[in-house]
Amino acid sequence: MSRLILLLMLLTGYQSFSQENLSIQNIGNRKTYSLNGKWNYIVDPYETGYYNFHLDQYDTRKDFQMGAYYFNYHSPNKQDLVEYDFDKSPVMNIPGDWNSQAKDLFYYEGTVWFKKSFDYSLKAGKRLFLNFGAVNYKTDVYLNGIKLGAHTGGFTSFGFEVSALIKSSNNFLVVKVDNKRQKDAVPSTNTDWWNYGGITRDVTLVETEDTFIEDYSIQLDKQDTTKITGFVKVNNARPNDSVTIKIPELHLFYKTNLTTDSIINFEFFGKNIKYWTPGEPKLYQVLLSYNSQVLEDKIGFRTIATRSGKILLNGQPVFLKGICIHEENARGGRGNSKEDALRLLTWAKELGCNYVRLAHYPHNENIVRLADKMGLLVWEEIPVYWSINFKNPATYQNAENQLKDMITRDKNRASVIIWSMANETPLSAERTKFITDLISVAREKDPTRLISAALLSESKDGIHTINDPLGAYIDLVAFNQYLGWYGGNLEDAEKIKWTSIYDKPLIVSEFGGDAKQGLHGNKYDRWNEEFQEYLYIQNLKMIDKIPNLAGLSPWILVDFRSPRRLLPGIQDGYNRKGLISNEGKKKKAFWIMKKYYGNKR
Ligand code: GCU
């Protein structure tokens, strides 16, 4: 684009078009145009394309800045000093992290710029939205040299309306991604997983009518299992427009007219509803109509609750036979596709699971929708992990934003039964206030699901006690324990007692130990498969005796990359607690766990 046109756009106030972060529900069932594919990228460790040499930020200025990468400038003459060129820069597959796609970016933490050129003819009366499934970690988005806005958080979707900016040809979308770890971020600087940077999930243009259904919630009422209730939110609503909800298989048809408000709350009653369960994951076709527009979704109906030490699914006790999962693909990169989800959940099913803990951040929508279909109950969590800066209001706001985005996206998924607020956070008054505030937001946004957090325990004289103050605020008291790996003797397993000061269901949300697949030896020597197998046998003997035990999710299904795990010849940059190696080979402990679940009723 020539400098003159850019200048005109800047002068007419197009400089910054920042707007609220919009997340349209159920993109997969709308009219979309994918921007996935090859994008050019520029590695910019000094953020030369974002600041001038005095660290003035280019995109807060009104005048044209030749050095600002988001102009994607190509000079018409040889006098201009332009020191970048996206079109002559390398390309990378999007969606996909940069660490696993470019050898020289394996450990890179910093800024990378991405550019995608495309044409799009938007007909009159239509609107166009740009949506990102997730970008890790801090993102600035520009279209045709104009800033759309910014987003912080590496695992939730966000988007912007681009109707006024799109051109029929030669659009250029420039995205600045910065994955530097920050003390005040969520997560903070210290994690036991790889800090994959980049545009890690789908990039999609969504075309809509001038007014359209933006969001909706359709759930079974917690108390009355014949009642289906929720809301429909219409964007740019006009009074007296009509909204209908149909569930053909239940012969349900609900119609109402909008008033002045763009949100309608509804309830209607169904007969002979087949409730969703892991054994029979019944999903109903739901048709939402707004004027002549029809949006389809597949939704399961079930209730989840706790009573004393039990978890009740549709009023019946259920034991969570689970496994923890990190979002990684077979190549050792950030997972995001339907194939990645199928690979992981098929193994979980083979293990005998009815439940998965998606650790330690919201996973991609493919895996949650697949869990709906395959009949796997799901624990989802936000990355309030280890030592977050609990004293910083901005850190709290970041965590709350991620929590709300996670609930907004997955609130219609029957498989999701637990929202977890935190993992192994150190005790302090600030931390408990930070997390109980998050719990209040979660309960307000979604009163239908269970709230949990993975806690630590105290042990004294062979008695392990769950007495974390958070236990008073959560429905499920989950805790991580590593008998035989981070302490304790496996031979004592059957003598160890567990107690909780809460009369609530207990979940062992993590236990396990490392083994290098294919390394064999005696069961007392770390790192070999026999050791891991023995560790599982002994831990399960102890776990079986925990009062109010309502489930467990061993750590972890598959070996995963971690910069903390560096033992040469054994870890080599992988956490080896997987029951399956990163090459997809099962270890001996996998069969111990499978047998345990097979015998568990
Ligand atoms: C911790 C933590 C995990 C970590 C695991 C381990 O409990 O929750 O993220 O990977 O233990 O040390 O392997």
C-alpha cells in the first residue's frame, strides 16, 4: 500500500480502531473464510517494528512511520529507508507454534511478526469479523495498517470487527506476537511446560448479517431436569425481531420476540430427554433462528452436582476415572487440530477413562467438542499456576478475563463439568482472596458446573491432611501428591493415611513418576519403566483408601516438553511422567492404570 493512502487513512482517524474484544460463539457453524496456511514472519527480538530508537511506540502516533512493520510498506522509490519486507521473509504454517516449526526459534522467547495477505469481497449489508482461536501470549493486531486492538493470554479466543476496513483485494493482516514470560502474567515466569509462542489456533474471518446471534447458552436446569433454560444474545438487535429455538428430536419449538434488550432469557420444558452420560453421550441437534438466519449446534443435556462425598451425574454417583493431558501434538508442538484431539482422547478411552483433566490452561475447542461426542467428562482450568503475582490487580484482571473467555466458549459443552481456578498455588491471604474472587465470577457466569482447584497437602507423621482454606469455597477438593517421586517411601504406601477437613468429594488430581520408555531395570531404580510401574501399584493401594475419594487423574497421559527437565539421555527436555512416550509408545504403568480402571465400578 502506498504511503499516500496510508497517510490519508491515518489522518482520517483510522489510526487506532481498537474495540472491545469480541468472541462469537460456535464459529464452526457460521459462514467463515479461513486465513490458515502459510504466513510470512519476521523475528524481531528488539521490537524494531514496534518502537523507534527512543522506544516511542509507533502505533500510538498519528503520523506515518516508515519503520513500523504493521504498515507492510513497500517503497515506490529507492530513496526511502525501509529495513524490512514481509514478502521476502520466510513463511510458517498457521496455526502452529514457532518453536516446533523453525529450529532457530526452538527456545526463542520474544516478538515475532506475522503477515497474511488476502482478498475479500464483502457484500453490502453484511458484516465481517476476524477471530483468533488463541495466540500465545501478548498480541497486537493490525489490518491494512490500522490497529484493531490487542489481547493478552495464550489460550483463549478473541476477535475484532473488520467490516469498515476490509478491501476487495490486497488486504494485509499483520500480527505482533510476544511470548516473553512476565512476572505479572498468567501464567507467571515459572511453568513445567514449553512456552510455545505464536498463532497457535485457527485464524478465521466470520461473515454475518447486519444483526445476528452472537452468543447463547442452552442448558438443563440444575433443579428441574425437564426444564431447558438459557439465553440468546443478538448483536445489533432490532426490537420485535424474532428468535426461535428448535430441538426437533424432542419436538421442542420455542419462539419469542426481542424487546429493546439484545438478550432474551428463556426456559421451556421437554419430555423424554435422554441425558448425556459418558456411556451414552447423547447430543441433540439444536437450531437457533434469528429472522431467516439459522445456527446449528449439537448439545447434550445433563446435570452435575455434589452431595456430601459424592459427585452426582444426572443424580447418580459417578467415579472420575481420569488422566491429565497437556495440549501437545505428535511432533512435540502445541496441539490444536481435530487429529491431535482424536489421538489424545482415543488413548484416554483405551486407558479406560470416563474423564480427562485438560491441564493447565484452556485447550482448543476441537478437544472439548470431541469429548462431548466420545463421552469423556472434562476438567478445564486457567493457568493460575504455582507462584502468580496475587498482589497485582492487573494480574487478577488477566486471570478473570481468561476465566470468562473459557466459560463463554465452552458453556454449552455437556462434557465440561468442572472449572478449575488454580494449580498448586502457595498459601497466602492474597492468594486465597485472588482465587475466591475468581470463584465468585465463575459461579455468577455459570452456576451449573462444579468449581475446583488442584491444591497441595500437608503431611505429618504419616498422615496427610487436606486443609487448604480454598477447600471451603470449592465443590470438589482436588489435590496433587507425588508419593515415591517427590518424597515418601513407596513401601509405606499402605500405611499412609489421608484426611480432609472438608466433607466434600476428593479427587487426586495428580500423582505419578518419570520413566524413559524402553529403559528397564529393577523397580527401585528411578527412570526405568519397572520403577514407574511399581510407583503406580503402590500409589493406587494408598489412593484406594482415601475417604470420599470421587476420582483421580494421574500425571500424565503423554511425555511432554519442559525446559526444566534436562537429564541427558533420559529427559532431554521432556517431562517423562507420561504413561505413553512422546513417540506414542505405551509404558508398563499404562497397563497397571488400565487394569485399575477396568476393575473400578
Ligand atoms: C506438578 C505440576 C505439573 C508438573 C508435575 C511434575 O504437580 O502440577 O504441572 O508437570 O507436578 O512435577 O511433573
